[in-house]
Amino acid sequence: MKRVILIGALLLVAAAAVGLAYWFYPRTVDFEAQGMKYRLGTEAAVEERPLKVSIQGKIYRNFKGERTFKGTIGLEGEDIPVPEDQRTVELKRYRSFNAYALTYPFIENGKPRIYSQGTLFVNDDFSKIAIALIEHEADQGHWGADDGLMIAAPALNREEAVVLSNEVMREYLDGHVLK
């Protein structure tokens, strides 16, 4: 009887160890796809261009289940004022929807700075992404659901990009539909 209890306890400990290892083991993200950059709004439907989107890194999870992405995000043709060697990001998922504030902390001329590019929205396995791009004017930035700039991937045209953006941003949009 003692032997059965001991084996059962060992099996429970082993199962707990496997479960914890699975929970905390970082997931690799290796996403490369053709996407579209476009402006929201029916009147702005002509403002679009294809671009390559590349996301490499790892997703980490803590005891509470909060996710953090550590890696790089490349958007072909998008110039950002961050030195190449400082473009690795650490993004924390916020709220229940899969959204990450796309910010780059960096050092310029010995002084710390932060550049905000937008908000990254993803599905659970990082196979679909949408980025609400902040438009920078002077010292201010903005994005709006009626006329903001977006990047969505994988998408071959604007229609696919809008559908994908609505899909991965559904909870954030709370009933609003991007056009």
C-alpha cells in the first residue's frame, strides 16, 4: 500500500513538473509574411502599399499568465529613429486582448529616449498581426479608428488586411468595425 501511495505521489510531482515546464518554457515566434500598410476609412482606400513583416523572438509567461514578447519586429520600408543595434523590444501584453504597446527605449547622445511606433495586435499563435501605427507630427502622435494608419499581415490586398485587422482587434474594438 505504501508503495502505491509513493508511486502516486511521484507521478503527481512529475506531472506538476512537466506542467510547470510547459507553462514557463518560452515559445519561439518566427513570423515572416507579406502584409499591407493602409489607411482606414472608405475615402482613403487608395492609400496602401505592400510590405514585408518580420517578427522574431520569444513569448514568456509568468505565474499569473501574463505574456511578454522579447525580440525584433521588422517592417520593410518603415524608418524609425532608433539605432539598429537598439531595436530589440520587450513588450508586455496588456488587458485580455492580445495587444502590445510597440515602444523602443533607446539611448541617443548619452540620453535615454523612447519611440512609440504603435500598438501590435496578434492572435494567440502570432500567425496574424495588425499594427495600429502612430502618426508623428511635431512632438505629438495619434491614431484613430476612422482614419488611422494600419499594417496587417499576412495580407495580399487592402480587403484582406481590413478583415484580418478586424479579426485580431475584435476585443479591443468592442463592436466598432474598421473600414
